[in-house]
Amino acid sequence: MNEGIGSNSTRIKRDTKLISISSVDLNTKANYQDFQRFQVIDVPMAGDAEATLPALIEAVKQAGPNKSAIEKRGETARKAYAEGNERTRAAAALGWDASPISTARMCMELYGAIKDLDWSLVASEGNVSNWPNRLWPMEKHYHWLGASGGYGVGYGAPASVGAALANRDLGRFSVSIQSDGDLMYAPGVLWTAAKHKIPLLAVMHNNRGYHQEVMHVQRLSNFRNRVANLGGDMGPVGTSIQNPDVEYHKLAESMGWWAKGPIKDPAQLGPALREAVKVVQGGQPALLNVWTQPR
Amino acid sequence: MNVILSAAKNLLFATGLLFAPLVLAAGSAEKGKVAYVQHGCWQCHGFVGQGSVTGPKLAPNPIPPEAFSAFVRFTNGAMPPYQKSILSDGDLADIHAYLQSLPKAPDYKSIPLLNP
């Protein structure tokens, strides 16, 4: 576990044999492809984990496991999960009525609007504190399609259009949490979605900044006894997307989308989402430009 | 007796010196809201101190001003320390006052969207 400041510690009991069954081993294309630290594995097996699971379960059953110990561990895990879930909900309530809109409020208003549909969260690249993964019930494989895989910036918009194209033929409702910085990389994909009638609800996580590097800039400024914010924007130099504020709803409209915004009042978000859902169900992509908290 | 009293006075003085740099005068919540944005606290902790994956919650009920000051000045973790030349004691006190002024969050059990 890396604390973010260079230390490492293990959570694995000493002398435990660690076996890995994963197709990640097959991703490596070059000796420079893998990054960061490696997990020390005793027996690495390159293979499909999902396909392996039934055989693994049978092998565990035949080994005659200690059922009461397993049940006790299960009970402890369920209790820990329930307690953690309560803490997460309490954390989501913080800043609930704030403006700009909290990421928790945005994500839960969104879920409220789509929960009765066969929904698929096709992209969420901007770090909304993982609220969908923490609070939405991710019970089907297409509920969450994952991230870029390499912290790719600009992945979200084109990936969501591609996934929405696939979902269209399967009758699924595609929704993306679209970051403003991400959309600045390839905004032309909005036209592609409208041209090919790809229904997609893009709810913007518009924190008016690329934002990811702000703490690095702040840290270096502090170390060098320099002020990070020169006063023009709310963030450190070169990290904000404001002054002028980009009107993404107008950008989307110009490319054939239905769009609304900027939405800064959380009370307006629910009605706007319900309206947008109806538009997408009619076959047109829709974008809501929502002003949010940074993370 | 005089020796004991003298020692007690010296101890109190030394303790005062030890904590003096960390004691913040009462600040202004209104100025603190401006300073909170200007000094970048919102970037990780959110505009109302609600916290996020990048920084813990600061409000409501922020830690006491002395602990707050000590942490901001001397932290050596993921958050960078802010020296007085960057963030004055006055601004720090104002920021603390702003955090103290923030209202309590609603009980999540009262929010239908958080209890599907």
C-alpha cells in the first residue's frame, strides 16, 4: 500500500503463498509497459479469472474448508460492509445543498433519474470521488465499463460515444459523467454522436478546471515560498478552465445535442435530469452542463 | 515555597512559548471564505470543507484552532505545509472561523436519494 509519500506496506500475512489468476499478465506488450510497483506473486497464472472461477470454487469445496470459520468471516465481512456503507452515506450528505453542486449530490440525483432503466455508466473520468462505485448497485457487468486504464486524459467523451453505440442495439440506457477538461480534448465526438443518432446522457462534472495537477503546483509553490494563485482564476496558475467559462451546453447544442445549463442550484438538477432522460429515450443525445465541486 | 512558585512560573512561561506560535486569534468567517479559496483549500477539501477522495472533511466541527494551525504549518504527509510567508496567521484564523461557521450536514437518513 502506497501512502502517496513513498512508503510501502503489505496487508498479506507473512509466509502466505500468493497465487494470481489474471489476464492482466497478457496485457504487457514491452519491457517498459508495466508501471509503478509490482505485487510479489508466488505463483502467477495468466488466464481468464471469470472462466477459472467455477473450477476454483469446486477445488476449494473439495479441499474441505472449515465451514464455520468461513461463515464467521462472512458475517464479519457483511457487518463491516454495512458499517462502511453507513459511513459512505453520511459522507455523501456533507455539502448536500452546496453550490457548486457536490459530486455526491450530482451522482445520486443522476442515479435517481435512471435507476428504473437498464442503465450503463459508460465513462466517468474526472474523479467524482467514486460515488457511483460506492453507492450505486453495480450488479451487472455493463453497469460500469471502467476507466481509460492508463489515466488517459480525453478518453471519456469518445469512449462514452463508442460504448453508447454498442448499448443502443442492446436497448441499454447509456449515461456518462463527463468532465470538462476531458471534453476539451476531442469535443468533435459530440457531432459524431448526433450524426449517427447515438443516444447518450452526458452529465457534466464541470469543476472549471483540469484540476489534477493543482496539488503538485501548490506543493512546489509552498516549498519555494511562492504564491500559487496569482488571483486571475480560483486555481493555481494554468490549472483552471474559466475566465471565460466554457458554455458546454451551447457547444453540445451546436453539434446537434439537446442540452441545458449551466446548472448551479442542486434543486434544479433532478427536474433537468428527468427532462434529459426523456430526450435520450427518444433517441437524441443530451448534455447537462452541471457546475460541481472539484472532486 | 518561593522556589516552587518560581519553577511553576518558568514552566508556564515555557509552555506559553511552546504553544504561542500555534495560537490563533479569533478570525472572520467572511474573510475566511475568501482566504479558503485564495489559498487553495477548496481544491482537495471542497468549497464547504465536505472533503473528497483527495482530502478529508474539514467541516462541520473543525479541529481546534491550535491543532489546525499545527497541522497546516508542519504536516509532512500528502498535503504540503503552508508557511507564514505563504499563509499568514491572520488568514489561517479566518479560514478556521469560516470552517466553524459552516452548518451541520443533514442526517443522511432524511435524504430519500441516499436511502433508495
